Amino acid sequence: MATDFPFPAPEQIGGFHSPSAPARPFMILQCAVGVAIPVVFDFCCIAIACVAGILLYEVHRPLDGRGAWLLWAELFLQYGLAFVILARAHHLYSQRDTLLRVADTAQILSVSVYSLTLLSVGTYFTKSDMPRLLLADFWVLATLLLVIQKHTTSKLIRHWRSLTAHKRRVLICGTNRETRRLFSYLLHCPDLGRIPVGFLDESGFDNRRVIYSHDYSLKDHAPVISEPLSRSLLRSLDVQEIFVTPTASQPRMNELMALAAEAGVSVSLLGAGHPYVAERCTSVQMIDGLIVTTFDADGEHPLAYIAFKRLTDLLLSCLLILLTLPMWLVAAVMVKATSEGPIFFRQERTGQSGKLFVMFKFRSMYAGTPKYGRSPESSRDNRVTPAGRFLRKTSMDELPQLLNVLTGDMSLVGPRPEMPYVTEAYTPLERRRLSVPQGLTGLWQLSGDRRFRINDAIEYDLYYVENRGIFLDLAILLHTLFFAMKGI
């Protein structure tokens, strides 16, 4: 690969370390702690400022011990609550950096002034005996401590939030000012979950080896890659998303979209005025003043849904394995009694984002049958064993796939996983099936079209991809239960 700068490894991007993501069961707890840490830090600064303000005031006018504690409680509760509520309203806890973080300091100053105003109004209407000099001393100290604390703890908070963010490695196509600004923003905002791995210069005119982020010191950077965008390049960098500048022509956008669909990555366009936007289903968001339009972002869902889905998969699959254990024993005895060969049938399938995994079934065909041949369309197929006819009719042959759900290769609800040679021939529309976890049951399995090939009725899977959520998953599981009880 022709480049003049080494590619960053997945765990080492732009000069900072990106630790591996933790197990899903702990991610919700880590998210909650990540949200609470900045609030706790703010309350600590305000509490310290209260004590320091009272001590500074007592240099001029001593207070009795009881009066000092009452003033401390009044300052801490009124100003602290006002600051935290206003900071939340002004998105001060979002940890989304702007240029040199100067705008963050401006936000802290404005929130502090508003909090002081509310505190002053509150003391006036409650006729509190709050000395004005004490109020001034406290406010100056609190504001200084909050500004210092926000800047000194930002790296700690970013590190913590980087543990919980769903990571997506992104490649930025272009080397202009907007792309450098985007790189700086993504680099310092781990809650977005996008890790910039480099800049792509297909023209070869940019002779820079690296591009640095906007910062007080030239520390964080990414390489400039001078070669055409290709599927092999995306795979070597392990990229899940590419950012494109609005200067790309309509034919070039068509090429990029086709390449992205083939490689299983999404495309985001800087700006909303490109004619390509009107032709595709998109989502638009503001990133530090830059309009970013994302195409085919169907696989992106909130962390709460992803965690709930995984927890549901774990609990229900364990419960179903325990409840159906006698059926497993019966199926194993039938397979061994009616034909020679292993009990389980193993076959490679394509999972989410094109990842290959081994899917398990109870063997329903004779051992010498080719693994990747045409699936039997009736029980009279001479490749099917006597036990296999019963297993396939009752769907008992699918029970071992609960093990795939336990390992995370599959989900209880989702499109059925296909064989690699089938998915390799997918069109861009069909590849949207792979943007979500593949499942045991889904809309297609509940329909009358289940008698035909999956790709002949892809509208079921596309509907699920576009509308999936907690309640749709539960509804499909509930319908599957009644479906099985009716013996269909």
C-alpha cells in the first residue's frame, strides 16, 4: 500500500489511546457514572468555593459558627442547583469541544452569571441576610474553580466516556479547512463514538504527511493517505464510516456510495446542499456548526436499545435452553439413531456488518451432503434423513442457534443469516439487511412468504431495519410465541 505515513492501529489513533470497549452488561452503568462525574465535580468546586468565600469574608467580619454553616448551606444549595440545571440546559456536560475550548469557558461564565442572578433574586425575595461582599467573594472563587476544573478534568471525563461510546472508525476524504475542523471535533468528542483514522487525498497534490488538530500544542494528528479509495483500503483501516466533502461530483458520489455499500460502511457528507441528498434517505445533524448529512444510517441506534436487546437475548436464550433441554436430548438421540455422523451441523454464515460466524443446527441431512448446496424445499428430498424430516417440520433443528445468540453472533430477533456466497452477490439495497444483528426470528419468518427465498421478500427485513426498536422486538417475539403455539 503506497503511503508515506504508517497507518494507526485500531487502538492507537491520533496520538491518544483508545481502550477496548467493555462488555455490554456494564456499559449502561458506565454511561450513568460518566454523566454523574461532571456534576459531582461541579458540586465539589462550589462547596470548596463556599468554604473559601466564608473564610475570606471572616477576615473582615467574623461570623459565629452557626451563622457560617447556614450561609454555607444557602450558597451551596441555591447556587449549586441553579448552576447544574442551567449547565445541563446549555449542554455544558456534553463534552463536545469547540476550537481551543474557548467557547466552553464562555459558556461557564454565562451559566455562572445566570446562577448568580438567580441566587441574588432568591435572597432578595426570601429576605435572606446574605452579605453582598460574601456573595461577591464566593462567586469569583466559584467561577474560577469551575473554569479550572472543567479544563483539568476534561481529559479524565473524555477517557471515561470513550470506554462507553460505540466506536466507529472513520476516514475523512479531503484535506481542506472543514475536514481539519471536523477531525479536531471528532478527536476530542468521544461521546460521538467516531474515531478519525486519517485523511484521504486521492489527487496526490497534498504533500503533507500528517494533519494536526486544532489545539494549543501540535500533539494529536492523523496521516494523509495519498491513494484512491478502495474496498481493500477501507478493510485495512477497519473503517465503518467515511466523510466526504461537498465538492464531490454526482458521478463520484454514486461511485462512493456503491463502494461503501460493497464494503459495508456508511457515508456522511459535509453539508446539506449537495444534489445527492435529495435522492437518498438521510439523517442530518450539526457538528460544531458543520452540517453533516449521513446516508443509510439505519444501523445506528441508542446505546440503551443495544444494551436492552443484548440483555434480552442473554436472559431469554438461557431460559429457552433450560426449558427445551429435554427436546435437545430427544433430537440428539433421533439424529444418532437414524444416520451416521455428528449430531450438530455447522455452517458458516454472514452476520452483522459482514462478519462471518459458524451457525449451529441439529443435523437433518446425511453426513456426506455438501454443506453449501441448495437447501431442501420439501421433506421428500432424498438428502434429508428420517429424523431430519421431523426436525425440520417442527423447527427443532434450529434450537442450537440459541448458542449463537448466547455468544453474540446472532440475536433472537433480526433478519435470517445467509451463506457467504449469497451475501457476496448482494445489491446495495440487500446489504442493508446486514446493518443489524441477524436473528432467529423476524417478520419474514412470521409471514406466508417464508415458503420462498429470503431475497424474494426483502421488504420484511427492510421494514425491520428501518423501524426496529424495543417494542417492535417484543412484538415479534410475542407473535412468534403464538405462531409456534398454533403449530404453523
